[in-house]
Amino acid sequence: MRNLLPTKLPSVITHFASRHVLTTREAEIISLIALRGYSNKEIADYCFISEKTVKVHIEKIMDKVGTRSMRKLLSAIISTDAYPS
């Protein structure tokens, strides 16, 4: 797995991942979507996995967050309640 950022994921992603009990891979995938705007194909290439596997990870993330909408998922990440209090 490549490092997304030189040191670590931004705190908002780390908090979001912790809050929703995302795996390390799921956190990486949501970071690639939210911070870099990667498509499923770009994520698959970056992570050395198939597009089908990317889709499965995204489905699991959405299940954990309780949404079926990518826009609502991204909104949940950047909303104020996604930050630690």
C-alpha cells in the first residue's frame, strides 16, 4: 500500500474513519475520493486492487456511514460533526 500523504492522513479523515469504524483500506479509499477526487479506476490502480474490490469497499463504507449517496458521504466528512469536539 502506498502512502497517501508523506506522514499520515489528515485529522478529519482519521476522525471520520475512527468514528465510523473504517478499516485502514477503507480510510485510504475515502481519502483518495475526498482529497484527490479519484475515480474507482484511479483508486484501483493506486491501490493495486480491482475496480470491483474498490466498489465493495465503497459499499461497506456507505453501509457503515448509513448512506447510499456519495454526495452525502462527502458532506458527512466535511460537516462540523465530523470533527472532534
